[in-house]
Amino acid sequence: MDDAERIGVRVVDAVARSGNSVVPSHPGSDEARNGWHWLARSAMLAAMSHYILDGHEPKRTDPVAWQQWYESADRVVARTPIGPDIVISTVFVGLDLGCDPDRPLVFETEVMEAGIASVDARRERYPTWVEAQLGHAKIVSEYRGI
């Protein structure tokens, strides 16, 4: 059993002990789909590597310290409005969104239309603050036609 599976088992055990019902009463119901979706997402989040910023440098940490830091941290690298309906936002996510443990992708630029994030939005991910700044500037230039 790998780490993600062990974490998933711990999440299932913790939820069961808490008395919360994520195990559906009727398989195939909306309750079942939502419960299992929540459970899978919780296990995936717990299995991800967590990072906080020390200045502009990402530092690996545990999920509890990450959550405490995340709640009050200024994570914005850059935010640029492009006309009235498009905003380009680059932030420190603090979760490794990549697959290479030697270069965790912990920054993300997202192009939001009408100020709303969307599953269809353009996203780019970066391992460092400097690369995130450069990537943000590049996307801003593209949208401005420069």
C-alpha cells in the first residue's frame, strides 16, 4: 500500500469515527456521488505535498502548518486586469500540482473571464516565484497583443 492509499484509509477511518456520513445509504444516489467525491478529494489533498512561502521561497511543510499559514498569507504574485472582463491572476497555491518532486509546481497563473474562475480557464503552473512572475508577464503580453 502506497502513501496515498494509507492516507485514504486514514481519512475513511477518521470520518467513520467522527460519525459523519460519507458512506452513502443508497449506492448510486446523489448522496453517494457527493460522499465518495468528497472522500476522494480529501484523500487526494492529504496525499499532496504542502508548501508555505519563506519570503519568496517555497518551503515544504505539513498539512496542518500549511492550512494555518494559508488562512492569512498574502499569496498574490501578480494580478492584472485586461479590459473589463478579463483578469490574469498569479498566486502561490502551496500544493504541488505537478509530478516531479524535485520541481514542485506551487504557483499558478489563471486567466479569469468576468472575474470568475472556471474549469475551462487557461492555467499555467510554475515551481518558483521568479518563473511565476515571468509567466504572468508573458500571458499578460499575449492578451494585450504585445
